[in-house]
Amino acid sequence: MSDLTIDVVADEATVAPSTNIQIALKTGAGTVEVDTSQLPDAVYREALMQGLKVIAERAMSKITKEAYPDEAERKSAIRAKAEANIADMYAGKTKITGEAKVKKASGGVMTEAMRLARNLVKDAMKANKIKISHVKASEITAAAKALLESDASIIATAEANLKAREATPLKIDITKLVHTDPTLVAKDEAKKAEAKANKPLSAKQAGKVAPRAKGSKPKAEHHTSH
């Protein structure tokens, strides 16, 4: 049996992760750089442990003695939150210091994105011979939301669609084709009036005294003689 020599060629596009970490100093004193490859193993482990401890203990400001008078319950809540933070680390959901915040899409963009996602889900269902009429709408919506979370390009497409619509106005006079229905208008107004009437008073409004009607006089006090 002859020996076979296999030459492994490294992918030039693969770049080794940097071991240099920039640390922002407090009070805006600038930054310092640490090359983790130069740290002794014990120091590296200590730095890693301290950093993980900070992340594991994030978002615990509401777990106080006032909120959890019972010490055992407070400790249990702290542990549960730490475990949730660790689960977020594993899932890649941990907030990265210095990372630019992702701009949230507007309501209109999300509505369009959900429409696109639902259509993609329905297309996939048809391709897999799943009848849309045999699946609850809530399941299709849940699948569409999951698709949105895994594919940001759908939101980008939704944004492009809305911009294209704004740039291309309708070539017809919509007011001549669509008319309001008096019955529906009255129903909507009645619904608004009912909601306003049932709206609870705010603490400020509840403390106010109703003003005296214009032109009215205060009632005279009657004193009973003894």
C-alpha cells in the first residue's frame, strides 16, 4: 500500500480572529488595548470570568429587596435572570458594547414585511403540498414572524416597496372610485364616543372640582339656631 500525501491549502479568505480588544476607560479617558494572546492562562481565565460575570448579572436593577422582600425568592430571581442572560449569550442575543443600534422598522414597513413573509410561507407550503385552507392563520403568522427574524432582507424589500409606492402615485383619482359609507362612519363615531365615555379619569382629573356654571351663584348657607 502506497502512502498518500494530502496537501491542505488554507483558504486565503479565512482571517483569524483578532486577539486585540479595545477597552473604553471610564469618564471618557479614552481607550486602552489588550492583546489577549499575551496574557498568562490564569490571568486570561480571570479576565474571562470577570467579563462573563458582568454579562450574567445584567438587567437585575428591578430585583431589589423592595420587590422581593423574601431573601430566598430574591436569590431565586437573581439566579433565574442570570441563567436567562447566559442562554442569550449562547443564542448570540447579548448586547455588544459599542455596537451601533439597529434602527427599528416603522409600522408601515413591518406591515409590508409581514405581508411579504406570509406570501413566502404560503409559497413554501404550496411547494410542500400543504393546503393553506388546512392550516390555521395563526400558524402561518407565527411562521412568517420566524422567517422575518431569520431573514432581514425581507424588511429591506418592504422598505424598498414602500419607497417605490411613494415615488409612483396612483394614476387614477381614488376619490371618484372610493366613497365613505355613512353607516360605517356613524358606527366608527359611536365606537369612539363609547370609548371616550368609558375612559377612566386620570389621577389629576379625578382630583379636580367641577367648575360652577357661568352666572350661577353659590348656595346660601342655612344656619340652624339653637
